[in-house]
Amino acid sequence: MSDDATPKTSRHLGGISLNFIPAAAGDGQPTASRAVARESVEVVEARVVIVGSGPAGLTAAIYAARANLQPVVIGGLAAGGQLMITSDVENYPGFPDGIQGPELMGLFRKQAERFGARVVDVDVERIDLGRRPFRLWAAGVEYRAEAVIVATGAEAIWLGIDSETRLRGRGVSACATCDGFFYRDKEVGVVGGGDSAFEEALFLTRFASKVHLIHRRDQFRCSKILRARAVAHPKIELHLNRTVEEVLGADKVEALRLGRTDEPGEELLKIDGLFVAIGHRPNVAVFRDWLETDVKGYLRTEGATTASNIDGVFIAGDVDDHRYRQAVTAAGEGCRAAIDAERWLESQEAAARSSAVAAPEQTQPATA
């Protein structure tokens, strides 16, 4: 694994703003590192800094704090991850009656702080992963870390219409696994044309009386086997050349106003819930210039661990998971990342002790 990297770009990462300043021509040192020398900032040293405060980040904080690593969590101004915009959570273990997403994240945070984790609700402005200690700057403070855990998550790509935003959590969802249970014997819509949309639609047939699969083009982009299953399923109805212009309903989803892409006109489709399945976007924008990503743009880990391609930097949660994307799997990865970081720090300390013992003792030269 490499510990050297050069920042190249400046981008915004959903809730967490991280900026990289390229090195000047002929200068081998990152400009971000040199810029700090001209600033007067408070310096906070930590053994572990965790970026992100969703289930992965706060679980990592719980484990790291219990291991006496005194972690600092830079959670961002929009803290808590996707569960902060989730209403009823009924599939997280330990809550047989369900729990509200924000309440669950509040409990995560309280538990992390109980064991000594420090959580700061600020946005990271820039980072330097090119050397240790790693450095992160946020709200006038420079954080120096022996190890870093990246747990910035991923976010659903939405349609971008006002009515969708207004009814999000009240009938509009981006996760059939999370919310499908609420639509037993009801009609729902799924928007999308790829494998994710078809997987969501097929899953929803377990609960819904009918699933309307809506796509703006005249052909789907999914695999042939998924399309064949959907076409043959008696509960699924395909709506090609249709766009969602508006989600109708005062306090909950009642219908969709659909536009037509193949001919003039609109139509009304009555449904009880809408699932948007047009993709997810991992929050990796600035990390991509430091950390390796896979073909889908998610951060890549080394082997069966949470280690990244930079020694001492670990990855957890939806930022590297495009398959499951569940709170419980993200929490599990946070646990793994904290344990990996703890063991890595122990190995570094053991190596340093061995080097100190092996070094020849300094003696004073003999005098006549």
C-alpha cells in the first residue's frame, strides 16, 4: 500500500465539504500543506479521526472509544446520514416496535459519546492524506490523526421535483428493502430502468397488490433475465415512455402525474407509494483523488479488510457498499473498520518499539 498521494481537485461532498488545492508547478509538496503554515489555527491531535456520522461512522466511534483510541468524529453540518430523513425503521435489530430514523441516530451518538468519542458537527474543508500524521481542516481547526476512517456514505439520486422532496418519508422512498413492508396490499410505483429498479419492483411484489414500473425511455437498461421475470410477473405493469412530473397528495402519496415522451399529453396514475430507483451516488468526490475506487465509483478496500490503498486509512459503510446499503450492514462495517484501525495502530507501535530496541546505544567517546 502507498502512503503518498497528491491532491488534484476541489469538490463538494454531500454535507461534508472537502477541498484540495493542487501543488504549484515545480513544487513537490501539496499546496494544502503549505497553506496551513500561513494560517493561525487550533490544532487537535487524535489517534483516530472518523469522517462521517451515519451508522458506520458512529459505530466505528463506539468501538474505537471502547478501545481507548479517543476518536474524533467530524460528522458534518448535515450529521447522521440517510437515517436522518427516514421515518419508521422497522428492520434494525433490537427495536421490535420500530424506531424513527433520527431517534436511532441520536442513540448511536449518545452511546459513542458515553465512551469518550468527541463528535463535532462541522464540515471538513480540506485534507492531506499524503503523509502521517494525516491532516484534516474544519471550521478553523486542524485535526491531526494517526489513522483515519472514511464513513461518508452514499445518497440516493432523486428525481429533483419539489413534490418528491415534500413527500419524502411520507410515501416517497429510495429503499424497497427498508419500506416495502408498509405497502402490503397497496399499489406502488417504481421509477427507473436499470437492474436496481427491476430488483426493487420484484421485491415489492411480496407486499404490494400491484407494482407500476415507470421508465422514461422505450427500452429498459436492465439485464434480460430481470426483464423476463418482470414481464411474466402478474403483479408488475410496465409504463414505458413515461416521466414523473409531479407526486400528488397533501400529507401522503396519492397519485402521480405522468408525462409522455412519445406523444403529447399526460396521465394520472393512482398509487400509495413511490420508490425512486435511478441510482445511488457515493460521497467520494474528493477522496477519489487519494483513494482507489471501483468501476461503479465506490471506494475500494483491500482484500477482506476495510483497509484502503493508503496505509492507515480505512473505509466503512455505504461509501464502499453498492450491494446492501442497509443501516445494519453499515454499522457492521464501522465495527470492522475500528478493529482494523486499532490493530494497525498496535502494529505500528510494536514496530516502533522493536526499532528502538534494535538501535545501537549512544556512548560517550573515551577520553585520555
